[in-house]
Amino acid sequence: MTDNNLLAADTSMGAVTLKVGDLDLMTRYYRDAVALSVLTADGDIAVLGRGTTPVMILQHAPELKHASPRDAGLFHTAILFETETALAASVYSVAQKYPQTFTGSSDHLVSKAFYFTDPEGNGVELYWDRDRSEWSWAHGSIEMSTLYLDPNAFLQENLTEAAVLDPMIGGASVGHVHLQVGDVASAREFYVNQLGFEATTMYGDSALFVSAGGYHHHMAMNVWNSKGAGPRLPALGLAQIDIQVPTADDIGALGERLTHFGHEVRDDGRAVSFGDPWNNLITVRAGTPAG
């Protein structure tokens, strides 16, 4: 693939939009537990984030039902914190208010991560990145692992009294989005060969990690629960993934590339929207994310 067919190196992830059955409950979880601010709340939509950066957009859709755990869709939204103290503050807040939603923690070499499931069953990862100078690459693949990370020891080392009193410290943004898909080969064809990410690592035919600009991964796709899944039907859960690229020229090139591959693309000059092979809606926007 030529550089002209790659997403810009400084591509980043934008907000993740969820369709939710109980807007009040889900707003409380992401506000009071994860420690995001309510940036806007208008009728059936609440936008939560840090500063002016939206992270989660919740759309009330009480008419919808939950999908099967084996369907394609969201595996988790991964929220990236600027410091270990900020991560510890959020992890401690969730553990205090919704302890039953904690599902595990891992040191991935490139990052330290804590996993939760929100009250409507959506996966959530809260994490912090090590400096890129500490990451290792071998033969074009990022070296990641799943090492034991003691959550209590992490909190003892990084949680401050000030962070307990005010867990909304420091910046946070969507670092990556991990999907459940039907098969990895189709995911690679779409996300790498057509959309323009670069593959950073693969786990056989069970998982693929992709990024722009040498990040460990902006997106991942796995078949651990969903092998053979077909296109999604309307359901609670993932509604939209936002991706941020630097310029309108990037938007134009992407729209042309996806149209060339036969995808139906909606283009308003500032953003393009399209579906992946499993009907996950993706919107790619130009410029800096705005609250």
C-alpha cells in the first residue's frame, strides 16, 4: 500500500456513540464512576468527556433490545488517560461506586489497562500508555502481552488524596476502539486495505490490531465471541465510531478511496460516514475534536 492510501500519521479516535436503554443510569455511570464531565445534555442525547474533548455520546433508544453476546459490535471502548494518577483516580472511582462492573486488569507492555462492563453490558477499558520510546517492535509488529497487573498495588502506587477527592483530573480521550467481528480476513481487507490503517499485530485468525502513525492500535477486531457473525441488526450498544483526521483533503481522499471500493459513503465536506462489513457506522471528521 502506498502512503497515499494510508490514513494520516496523526489520525486519532474521536467519541464513541452508544445507543442506551436507560439514559439516566448510563449517564451516572460514565459521569459519577468513570469520572467524565457532562459536556452537553439535550433531550435524548448526553455527551460526556474531559475539557472540550467528547469521549462518550449516549443516545436514548429504549425501543431497542440488547444484541446477543455472539453478534458483531463493540468489544470495548478504551479511554486513554494522560497520567497514571488520572487513571488511578478513575479506576478507584468505578471500583468504589460500581465494584461489580470490574472484570480485570493487565500490563500490555505498551500500556496498563483496567477492564469493566458498563450497566448495559458494553465493554470499557481505562488505560495509560507508556512512552513510545519504551515500546518494542519486531518485524513490523508491536510487541504486546497480557501480564498480571495487581489493581490494589497500582492504586497504592499512583492514587493521591487529591485524586480521590476530585477524580476528574487531567485529560482523557478515546484511545482505541475494539470490535467483535465475524472474521479477521474481512476486517483486514476493510480496515487495512481499504480504510487505510496499518496492521500492527495479529493473533492468527482470531484478532487484528491496526493503527495510524505507529500507535500500538487505534482499532482492533476479534472473533473470540463472534466468529461467523453477519451484519448487525438495530440493537442497543454501539451506534457510531468517530475517527479524526487532520484536514479536509484527508476526508476527500478517503471518500474517493472508499467509493472506489464500492462502499456507500455520505460526504458533507467536513466528514464522511460509512459502514464496515458488519454495519458498524464510522464517521471520519477533519480537524480538532470539539466539545
